[in-house]
Amino acid sequence: MYSSSPIGLSLCSWNANGLLRKIAELRIFIEKHSPDIFLIQETHLRPSHNFNIANYTCHRNDRISDGPRTAGGTLILVKNSLKHYCLPTPPLRALEATNIILTPPKHDPISITCVYIPPSSDENLFTIDIEHFIQTASNCILFGDFNATHNAWNCKNNSTRGRHLFNFANMLNLNITFPSTPTRFGHNSANTIDIALIKNFYYPFTINSIDDLSSDHNPVFLNFNFKLAEAPQIPERSPQIGKLSK
């Protein structure tokens, strides 16, 4: 028998623009905010780099390059208490990603994808990659740095990628979710490009850009409020000698 308990799901996405020199502040941030799932873009990690956070399972895809300069890369940190598995990442045309499937009890699986679209990638083919990830489960959340601007999510200009993403989301009835304040800051500029694309997972939520961590991007929190069925904890019975417990 299962009981229904209120449970939230807290996601945080951050374009780190290089992670190795920021691990100490990241650990402090995670200890303070304790997100259930942390999605990081532009990790700039190589396979030889070790990266772990206590009490979290790390899944990552590093960009493989021959030169001395590191770039790109995505990873997802998942609290050890959350049942999930990581899906292998297929060859992608225009974006980088890491994808996990949450498997909460008495709830349909939830696909969560950390997305990074490099500025120089194809401005149209990226939707083919997105189509793959929105087919991994009936409930999907794609969250990260889309490098796409559009008035619909509070940007001053509509880029080619932004227009294509806007039309693609409308065509497939996907929800584009964004904070009310900018997420990326440049020289005399600010834009909202760290956003989420949601399929079917229409629970109440809040989304906020937080002024924290060292990067040209703010971390963005996406917090859902909903109920999942939890198995009640059954107290252990004391062992008895000579008879069975009734």
C-alpha cells in the first residue's frame, strides 16, 4: 500500500564556462541550496579530469578535442536518493547533452536533459537533436543554455535559432519556461538564454535566475511542486525465538 506525500523537484542549471577552478565555490553553493538535480554546461572537462560532489551521482559527456584548449561539455549531478538511470547519448548534429531518466515510485518516468547549444552550431538542425530527447519519456524537461534569443522569453532580439525554437515549440505544444530576469551577461548586454523546454510535465513551478557563482551566466533554479506516491517505511520487527510474529 502506498501513501501520497507532497514532494517537490528542484533543478538548477548553470553554464560554468569552465569548471575546474570553480569546484570549491560550487560545493559551497550546492551545500547551501541542495538542488535535487544540477545541470552544468561548458564544463571544459577532459576524460582524465576527476569531478565528484558528495551525495550526488555524476553523469557527464566531455567534448573530445585534439588541441590543448578545452571547451564544451555537459554533466548532470543527481542526488543519490533519487532512483534514475543515464541514457547513452547518440551522435548529435548541433547540440551537446547529457540525459537521465528519473524513475520515482508510482509515477511515470521523467526524462531530464542537460542541453548546451554552442553559438557556432547550426541554427536549424538543433531541433532534430531535441526531437530525440523529447521521445525518451512521456514527461520531459530539457534545461540549459540554448543560445537562442527571442522576445517571447524577454530578449531584445529574435535570433534565427530563437525563431526556429519558438516555432518548433509551438508546433509540438512544448512549453518554453524562462526566468523574469536575464541569465547571461556580456559587455553592456544581458540576455535570457538559459531556459527550459517542457513536454507534458505541467506541474506548478517557479523559475529564477540567481546572482551567484563565477561565470558570465547565472545559475537558474526550476522548482516544481507536485505529489508522488511514496512507499511507507515499514518498521523492522524484533527477532523472536521459538515463535513467529503475528
